[in-house]
Amino acid sequence: MKIRSLLPAIKRLFQLVNLQTEDKTLDQSSELKFLALEDRRAFEALCQFLWVQGEPLPLVFDLSHSIYTNQGITAASLQRLADAGLIRFEKAGFVKKGFGKHTRLFYCGRPTKIGFQADENNYLDLGHVLLTERGKQLASSIPVKKNQQFYEYVISRWFEQGLLLSSIQIDRSWETPFVRGQESACPVKE
């Protein structure tokens, strides 16, 4: 078989894969449209509080804190999202157990390394909300806008709990001058 005769088959295969991907995205987007407007806004707002550690984790610690209430995240809005099957909402809260000395979580692509006091059997408070599988799928279709105040709130909270933290802060919008003899240079944040 000649390579030229394979090209149409390969092209059809890629078109099928693209159609399946587009269908999945359309299904998730249309599912969001079927939520009541108030619930759709609450879920979109909740997504700005997602950290990732293997899976998306919405960190909602204090339901009365303005960091959440200013965005429409309240016990009532979370209960509606739970009733819609997008989240698990527990006033007592959730913890993730079994961490070693260190772990890494990501907020909007920014890694934060967490160091615990003990060498093993550590846990991390996750707050009052977990996404269901349906919620995880839907959240993956929502563009997340970074909330710097929330990021600093979480870092401060972890610091107060005695966790050791380090975070790489990169602002990729900085323009970096070229250095003679080199193709590029990396900015240093001072």
C-alpha cells in the first residue's frame, strides 16, 4: 500500500476524533445551559476556587468569609449545586489523608509545594465541597479566571496551620530583553 492511499483514511480518522471531542464539549456546555441561571453562575463562580492535586478540588473553607460570599458562594448556593448532582456539600468538611512529607497542588497552573511537619500520615483540610464525577466533567469545560485574593487567602490559611510552603511565581506577560549572544533570557522576579 502506498502512503498516498493511506492519507484519506488518516484524514477521516482525525475528523472522527475531532467530532467526538467536539460532541463531548458540546454535551458539557449544553448541560451547563440546562442549569437554572442562578445555579450556573454559582457553579462558574465555584470553579475559580479549584485547586488540582490529581483531581480538581474546590477549596471552600469558611462559608461566611467574604472571599466566597462576594462571589455568590453560600451554604444555600452550595446546597442547590449538591441537589443538582454537581458537588458533595458537607458542613463538617472533608480531608484528604495519606500524604508523605511533601505534596504539590496547583492553582491555575501555578504549583505550590506543601511541606508537613510529620514525615508521613499527613492530611490536608479540603473544606466543605468536593466535585462529583459529573461536576468534574462540567468544570473541565469552564474557563477559570484566577482570583489572586483567594490564592493569597489559601496560602495564608495553610501558613497559619504550620505548613511549609513554596510557590513558583511566574508572570509570563513580562517582556524580557534579549541578551547578546543568546536567543532568549528568563525574567527574574525581584
